[in-house]
Amino acid sequence: MKQLLRRTNAYAAIRAGAEAGSLSHATLVVFPDEKLLRLLLTECAEAFFGAEEDSRTARLIAKEQYSDCLFFPAAGEKLTAEIGGRIIDESILRPVEENKKLFVLDAFHTAPPLVQNKLLKVIEEPPEGVYFLLGAATEYPVLPTVLSRVAKISVPPFTEEDVAAALKRDHPDLEGADEAAAASGGIYSVAESLLADGGAQFRLAEEFLLTREPEKFCRTLSDKQDKRIFFAALGQVLRDGMFLAAGQGKFAKRRGKEMMEIARIYPVGVLQSAVGLTARAEREIGFNANFAQCALALSVAIGKEKEKWNRLS
């Protein structure tokens, strides 16, 4: 996984900027893989200090214990006004081991506007030798006033090939890396989750499309499930179904009997529409829609597309 993160444009830019002494006082890294965002920021922090692999500095940064590299907030928590005050107070103190000091602000997209505004001045005009590295899974919740004061690096999703190769390096004993990578949309943590569950989400997606009792099936879906993983699997099943229905099965990742049945009962046009409907359902889930209700609404919408297609045929 580290190898994959070190190939990002963010890591390369921060490493090159640190070596040339040309880094902006504040950099925002936008990385769509929220689960790996903090790890990418850690790798970038090591690059910022020029820490060699397995050096004392690198080990301390990885443990978030290096005196001149401060991570906020604690892992799994959110930035608060109180933490913002601590950051401002800490920024005044001189570095301990280096001639520069780095503040790593994780999950900045979750920071309330009040906190972002509180940090605005110190981000715009930090004390001498103080730098900020902000990480966000998306830039949209970041205030325009903050965006205008930072250098932004947007990290694109990884290629399917890169994700598959990383999965095979990290999980050589698990099967299905190519399938998981194809469904991931270039998000490594999504691919890893799909791989780790042994294909369960793909089977669940197939059952979702084949069930004769969608209401009963959708009631079994819990809000505790990882919805993003389910929708990633469903999207791949729909795309593979399109290949099979179009007689292009050689391009499909899944070709089992369930997939052949999906290709038989769903016309290509319906499967194509279902891909768009699934993307919309995933966005609605992002706004905290109930998973079971959202899945049922999706099932009904796909069913209507199928009925419409059958009438036209």
C-alpha cells in the first residue's frame, strides 16, 4: 500500500518542494480514499522532512510522535474549536529538532465552518518556519476562503491495474484481486474491502437483482453495512451483466450462473440505465438516506425501466 501512496502526485510534489525549499506555507491534499487519507498524509509528512525509510524520524512520524510534526485531530475524531485553539497556541512554539514545523490536519472536510474560520489566519500567515498540510476526501466542504489561501493538490483515483497490483502485493493469499480492483473506481480501500469479504458483496448484489421479493430482501439490508462497498459491487455486477447480455462475455469479470441469469432477464439498455440509477442512489445514501429504503427505491426504479423496455420490445 505504501508503494501505491508514494506514487501519488501529492507525495511527489511535497517531496520535490521540500527538497527545493519551494513548498507553500499551506497545502491541501484532496484524496478520495477517506480511509487511507491519514496514511497518505503521513507519507507526505515523511517526504516533507526528507525522512529516509526506517529512519528514526520516519518511525516517529509514522507513530505520530515526532516533536516537529503534529497531527490533529486524534485518529477517528474531528477538528473542534478547542483543538483549533491548541493548534494556534502550538504554532507559536519554536521547532524542537528541525528549523521547521509541520501541522498535519486530517479529515479537514469534516471541520465545521466555525473551526475553519478560526484557523484561517494562522493558515494564511503562519509563524516563520511553520507549515500546514491539510487532508480532505473532498474539497466541497472546505470554505472558499481557505481554498484561496492554500496550494491544492488533487490526487486522482488509481488505475485499475495499479489497484490490482497493490492488492496482489498486500494480499497474495486472497483470490479476486482483479474483480475487486475493477469494482473499486480506483479507491484502494474499497477494493480491499471487496477482496476481504470473499466476494460476499458481489453475491449480495446479484441476489438484489434476481430476487422476486425486493421489499423482503431490502429489509435485510442494515445501515451498519458498508453501503459504499455494496454499491461498488452492484455497479460491477451491472457492468458485467451488460457485457454478457451484449455477447461480450470475455470482458466480464464475473460469469457464474447468477450473472448469466441477470444477462438473460435484463436487456442491455436496462442494465445501462441501472448503472446511472445506482450512482444516484449512492449519492442519496451520502445524505444519510436509510439504506433499506434507498435500496428498495432503486429496485423499484430498475423494475420500472425493465417494464418500460419490455413494452417497447
